Amino acid sequence: MEYSIGDFSKLTGLGIHTLRYYEHEGLIAPERNASNRRCYSDKDLTWIEFIKRLKDTRMPIKEIRHYAELRAAGDPTLSERMEMLVQHRQALNEQIAQLQEHKTKLDEKIEFYRKEIERVNNTNL
């Protein structure tokens, strides 16, 4: 299926200016129709969803651009792309571990306050 930039914007939840920016940055390369208008496909939709996931997991645009360049270069870059994702996953695992540690400390502080409030309420009886 083919989508205009407006339809594609609605499908992806990305603004038209963002889509143009992604194209300018080399992240996406939509086809052009006979009128030289951008035509997006289901393949572009799958790719943009992956870009959004990389962004959501805090991969820098510079790295996403490099990944997009490797992707455009085809099969000879499969190993390099996989390695990029392995490294990104490792960074993500480290972030998750750090967030878990922060959550544990917050849980401990909340429990402290819960006990203190209970203690204060019991001594005021």
C-alpha cells in the first residue's frame, strides 16, 4: 500500500516536519511518484516503527543514522548492524539495572515514611 506524507504522518504519529527531517538526515528514503511527491509504503512503516523504538530506548540520532546507512548498504552490513544492536542492548540493560536500583532506594524511603507515619499516629493516641 502507498501513503502520502499526510497519511503516513497520521499512521506513525510523527509530524510531517519530523518525517521531512528524518529524510533530510538520511534515516528514511521514501519513493517519489510521477508528481515528485513522497510515497511511503508498508516497508517504510515497519522501518519507521523500528526507528521510533530505537529513539524510545535512547539511541542517539547519530547512531540511528549510521544504522540506517548500514541498512541501505544491504546484506554485507548484517554483522555490523547486529553488533550495533547488541551494544545498544547492553547499554539498555545497564540503564534498566540503574533504574531498578533507583526504584529500590525509593521503595525503601517510602517504607521508611510509612513506618514513621504509623509510629507517629500510634504515639498520638
